[in-house]
Amino acid sequence: MNLEEENRNMVKYQLKNRGIHDEKVLNAFLKVKRHLFVPKSLEKYAYDDCPLPIGEGQTISQPYIIAFMLQILEIDKDDIVLEIGTGSGYQTALLAEIAPYVYSIERNESLAKNAKKKLEKLGYKNIKIVVGDGTMGWPDEEIKFDKIIVSASAPSVPDPLLKQLKEEGKMVIPIGSRTFQHLNIITKNKDGSIKVEYSDGCMFVPLLGKYGWQM
Ligand code: SAH
């Protein structure tokens, strides 16, 4: 089986068959090739149902969990999205297929550089990546986001991210201990109050920073 075929099977068996029904999300997964975002030596495992190492002690997330989070966010064609934890850039590319603008923060300089290079080579023009502590939010405090997706786990929701979420905006973030978390779905109401819903259990690498885990 070639990698193209494996990608189509991944979408069918790992995503559709497990309840991912948002066409925008499914189409993005068909378009963005995960094997371009893993180390060459792991290319043959690119469409497996699991996270994979990407260097620097970090991982590219399991496809299903990314799809699940993207579906929860209900990204609209006008939505400005903030991603914390660029990692390989795979999820960044998926977001850029759905949203008009994607801002992404990665604390590891070498991962950020690689992701940036890859995404530029693939022709994405609607992505901005900065190196920094994503728990502090996007460096330009004036910008507010419709959707925020956090790809690493925190002990609690970082306050700067809540502040940068627009009214009626939505954030998805894994919250819990260092080894096990639940996805928290956070909606900011029109009056600025916050609603939190709890979803599936998950295991993400730690979000390290001022409002995350300390080293
Ligand atoms: N969605 C990415 C997942 C990467 S793993 C992918 O599919 O490739 C999570 C990433 O979060 C790691 O690259 C890690 O370096 C980064 N990270 C951890 N703490 C961070 C912080 N405070 N700010 C920004 N990035 C952070």
C-alpha cells in the first residue's frame, strides 16, 4: 500500500468510523500528508493510529485526537485561530486548510524553524509562527482569537489565553496532571463569562511555561 492510500484509509477508519463527520476537517486530513511531517525514518508509520516522535523529546499528535479537537472547535471561514505548540507543523497545516489565518506559538526554537520551513515550502501563506511561551498568549496583546487550540497539557487554563479569546470564541485545551488529562472545552459568553465542558481523557506532552508546568 502506498502512502496516499494509507492516508485515505486513515481518514476512513481512524476518523470517519470513529465519529469525525465535519467535512471541512475530513477534507483537510485528506489534503495534508502526515508523512511529510515525521522524520524520514518513521515515514512508514506516518498513518498509524498513534503519536510519533519528532525530535527534541516531542511528538506529533495522534491523528484522531487532532481531528476530534478540530471538530469541537467548529472553525468558521472567518475565524482567526491561535495554536499553542506548533511541533511538527502538521496540525498547523490542517488549521490553515480550514481557517483564513493561523497564528502559532512554539517554545522550541529548532522545532519552530523546521515547521516554518516546511509550511513555507508547501506554499502556506496564512500562517504566522513565533518562538515563545504560548502560555503568555500571542505577543501582540491587541489581537483576539475566535478559536484557540492548545496541543500540550496544562495544570489549569492559562489566564492570558482566556483574555485573548474573543467573546463567543472557543478554546480546547487538555487539563489535568502531567500524565493524564481531560480535554476542556471553553466557551466565552457574550458577557465575558466562561463556560467549561469536559470531554475525553487524553495524554499530551506538558505545556511548559509561566502559566503551565514549571520545568
Ligand atoms: N500539534 C503538534 C503537537 C506538538 S507536541 C503536532 O502535531 O506536531 C506539543 C508542542 O508544544 C511541543 O512541540 C512543545 O515544544 C510545545 N510546547 C510546550 N510548551 C509550550 C509553550 N509554553 N509554548 C509553546 N509551545 C509549547
